[in-house]
Amino acid sequence: MPPAAGDAAASSVGFCSCFSVENGGSYDDYIDGSGNRGCMHCKRSDPSSSSSCYSCSSLWLDLAPFKDSEKLQRVITASAKGFSIGAGLKGGLALFSVLTRLRRRQSSASSRKFEDFSNKEAITMAIKETIRYGLFLGTFAGTFVSVDEIIGALGGHRRTARWRALLAGLIAGPSMLLTGPNTQHTSLAIYILMRAAVLASRCGINSKRFGRICKPLTWKHGDLFLMCLSSSQILSAYILKQESLPPSYKSFLNKHGGKDAVILQGVKEIASGLPFSNLEAIEKFYKTTGVDIKLDPEMKVPCSIVHGNQGCLTHVVSFFIQAYKRALPVYLPVYLIPALIVHRKGLLERPYTILGKGLLGTARSSLFLSVYCSSAWMWTCFLFRIFEKCNIPMVAMGTFPTGLSLAIEKKSRRMEISLYCLARAIESFCTCLADIGYLPQSKNLKRADVVIFSLSTAIIMHCYAQEREVFRSKYLNVLDWVFGVPPPPCETPRCKSS
């Protein structure tokens, strides 16, 4: 293939082709302190003698490796940055959770005393979780860089380039145990597995060998379909079998689902064909809210259980307003904390632009979550009214189109959200299958989440080192910041083959 325009321009002025503009190079970086030209990658004073991208990378990888002090510094830096990201993200979320809890303190002395005790426990737990997640990501980053450098030093950076990051990511994976030896992270492991699958599929799409097989994965609205599929399982489990969901996620759904446990129990009983056991409790609940209602034990649809004396449409509108207020505190840390980490330099130069985008993103994502929760009750009520009955298949069908609300989100965020929900849905679905005996529970493999996470991080780190083009730029920026910029882009197999 003919050389790129950037390579030709670099060669014409005596620069090494690995430092072309296409590869992210800067001509200013070729000038050393004494005014001599030198390639920062191959460390040579006469880069013009290196006519190919491959030879330059080979010299950088084999003849001029990092010094021992530089390797140690890279390990320490990666560990510190990993710790800061883990502690920052988890600590930020914990801080908002604690602040929300503090606002709910009751006015009576006895309740205040109880709340103070609970809040102290919550703060202590938040600090512990923050440190654990900081240690988890810090150890992961430090372990990956250490293994990467050790293998490179023993076997040669170029000779081990194809598999070194794969093995380093696999060895670094068990760092997850630092979050707590008895704490299962099945949802997180499945989510990372989904992310690894997406990266692998992108590699397959670009591959001549697997391009046709992976072609269906390029479907434009695949993210919406995955979200609809996930919503059907998650929201059905929220109503019918909450014990199949992780405790933290169950708490999240109970908060944003906006319905008391007695109401959900009533809907569960009518959908499962069981006799009502708590109609009086539901009536008493509505009475505390100022609504006097008498429920019919022979009802066919649970609309009066769900929204009392309100009509279905009126309930959706009023529920949406309350749901939006609940969603705003959720997305503030999601947008503001990454802005402080990823756009830390730009925040000083153009704070209003970055903060404005963060607030706009917060408003947009809050709209998505509120529409998602509101439409769940809207679609189920709509379906129950049409067919004049309520059963488990109807609940699953009614919650399926709820995922269409994801279209409100930015296109770049849709796949992230759908994969996150898909991981939760898979975990819930497998738990349901195990409970009814269709999926035997393994007694030998107690920490399957660590195994899945390790395999997934091996794939992700391999793609990071060898197939960087399958990552979005914002993720590459974060990975480069934590792990240190990897070998020049021209070292990747595709670039070398071209």
C-alpha cells in the first residue's frame, strides 16, 4: 500500500514515519534539549535512517526499553491513578447517598437518635467501600503494568506484543477480591463481559475472516432492542420476584419504581393467580395518603391497586413529575465526577462549556429515567385494559416496550446503558432458572464472578494494546492516562500489515 500523506511529509523533512501526524506525533517533540532532532519513540538522533514504521517500533520495543526507575515509576503512577479513579467514583456516589440520607432525618428526638446512629454506620460503610474500590482499581492497574513490564523485559517487548496484555489483564483480574472476599459482584462481572464482547465483535466486524459473521451486530437500533429485552426481565422481576435482583439494584428499583411494597405484592398476587392476602393493607396505605378507596376482591386488572382512584393517564403524568425529581440526584454525580477526572484540564480553560454540557446531560438522562419508570406503569395498564386480564406473560409483554425510552439518551450512551441493564437481566434470569431447578447451582466454583471478570479484562486489555481503534476516544484517553501510553500506533498488527 502507498504510504500515508502524513508519513510522506514526515520523511521529506527527515522525521521518522512512526511520528507522523496520523499517528499522533508532533514535530516539536523531535527537538531535544540541545536542538538536535530525535525520535521520542526509537530514541535515535537520525530518524531518517529508519524508513519504515515497523523498524522504528522494533527499536523502541527492543533496543531502548524503559529504565528500571522508569518502569517502577510507571507501576506506581498507574496504581495511584487507578486508586484515585476507584475511590473518586465510589466515594462520589457514596457521598451523594449519605447526603440524601441525612436530609431524611425525622424531627422527633427518638427517631433522630436512631437516624444519627444509622447515618454514622452509613458513613463508615461509605468510607470502607471507597477505600476498597480504590484498592481494587489501584491494584488492578499496578498489577497489569507490573506483569506487562516483567514479560516485556524477559521475553522482549516486540516478541511478546501479541499476547502480553492478554496475560497481564488475566492476572490482574483477581484484584476484584479486594472489594471484599465474601462480596459477590456478578452483575459487574457480567457487565465487563458484555463490554469485552462488544470490543471483540468490533474486531470481528473489521476482520476479513469474521466480518460476515459479525455483520448483524452492526444493526443501527440494536441498543434499543437489548434495552427492551432487558427491561422485560428486570421490571418483571421487580414486580414478581425481587429476590432475583441484587440488593443494591433492588433498592434502586424500589426507589424509582415509586410504589410501596404492599402495592407490588397485590399486583404480584393477581398476576400469579393467587388469592389476595393484603387488600386491607393496600387500602390502609392509600388512606395514609388521603385517598379513601375500597378494592374489589374479584377485580380482573390491578389498575385500582396501582394508582387508586386516579385514572391511568392522570397517574402517568403525576408519576412522571415525581420520577423526574427522584432522577436528578442520581445523574448529577454520573456527569460531574467524570468531568472532574476526564476533563480536568479543560475545566480550567472552559469551565462554563464543560459544566453546561454536564448539566444538560444530567437533565437529559433524568428525563430518560423518569420516562422509563413512567412508561413501565403506562404500558402495563394499557395492556391490562385492552385484554381485561393480568398474568405473568402480560407483565413481561407490558414491560418490553419500556426500553424504547432509551432513545431519549445520546446515541453514544445507549449501548452502555443497555449492556449494563442486560447484565442485570442475565443475572436475574439465571437466578430464576436456578430457583426452579432448570439451572443447577455450582458448589465448586464459589467466585465465578472473579473468573468471568478476569477473562473479560484479559480481552479488553488485549484490545487496548493491539486493536485500539475499536475503543472510543474518551475511553482511550482514560486508559492511556492510567496505564501510560502504549507503544506507537504503528506497532499494531494492522498498521504493520499496511
